[in-house]
Amino acid sequence: MPKSRMLILEDDAPLAQLLTYNFEREDFEVQHTPSGEEGLVLAQEFQPDVILLDWMLEELSGIEVCRRLRRTGNTANIPIVMLTARGEEADRVRGLETGADDYVTKPFSPRELVARVKAVLRRVRPALAGAMLNYADVEMDIATHKVRRNGRVVQLGPTEFRLLKHFMEHPGRVFSRERLLDSVWGRDADIEARTVDVHIRRLRLALNDFGGKDLVRTVRSAGYALDHER
């Protein structure tokens, strides 16, 4: 099984060394930078499986880095764990609303942090080390771009495939139209938010072609989620 790749954005050199040591010991491949700007470049080049992101960085704040990562197509789905000394509830909410998947306040136990990161990887990227995604009775083969539901092939267009992949990597999580545009189409795409509704409808029709429960949940005034536990 290949190593999970981690990008650490932390401007405290001794802490960065400690984090690198602990995660390399857990068989992660680690890259580090104290710079927010360089972190954005490394996220594109290194394509990490998870990012540890300090709130206070050189050049760019962690919040701004998180925002930019979420607005770029090929980094939008990378799990982000924010590290910060800012422990107020408002700060935690801001970090999570910006797109962080978890929020850890300093000081923290390295052992607990490792466990939290592994939990995020299990929850957010359930098929991180493999080419298969599974949710309810849907199976997605990422390598061959084939989808099956209850063993039957589901015919999806490229956009619907990307939508479903995004949902299956984040089961149960609600995404607004704007967030889906960022993650699936990319911020540079000149597409109206209502276009998302069209592709969601196509995805629903394809998934439900043989009957069965509608897995795509519409959340009024919020967006869409993949959710079979309604």
C-alpha cells in the first residue's frame, strides 16, 4: 500500500520538525513549508492526501490558504486539518466554514493529532489508498470510470461522474451549489450555479434508473448531499 502524503504548512520550525517526525514514523510521506504562498504551489505539485495547516503563516494566513485551496479544482477535495493557538468558538467556526475538515488547538498531543488525521482520512477519503469508492449499494471504480448500483452498470457522463465521486468522498456532507462549482468544475469555470441543478437531476436519473432509494438529498437553502440514512 502506498504511503499517505502529507503537506505541513507551519512556520514554527521546532513544531514542524516534531510533526514531521511523528507522521513519518506513522509511514506518511511528508513535505513542509512555513510559507502560505509556497504551500499553495506545493499543494498543486505534491498533491498531498492531507494538509496540516497552521492559522498563522508567512505571507498568507492559513484561512486564506484554505479558502484558495477549496476554490481550486484539483486541491478542492484534499482534507485539511487546521492547527492554531486560537481556541475561541468563533475562530473554530470560521476555520470549519472556510473549508477545514478538522480544527486542532495548540498545545496538543502528537499522538492525538495523528489519530485525528487518520480519522479525517477515513471519514473524508474512504478509498484513499485504493481505486474503489463504495457508498450504500453504489460502487465506483475510479481507475476505469465505471459505476455500479446493486451490481448493475450506471451510465454517467463525465460531469456526473465527477459529482458522484465528490459526494462519495464526502458522504453525508452538504455542499452548496457554489461549493460544488468550485470543487467539481473549478473556480475558473464560467458556469452559472443553476447548472449544478441540471447535473444533479441527471445524476439522480442515472442512479435511480433501476429503482431504489434516491441517495441524493436536497437540503433547502443549503445544497445537496449523498445520504442514504434519511
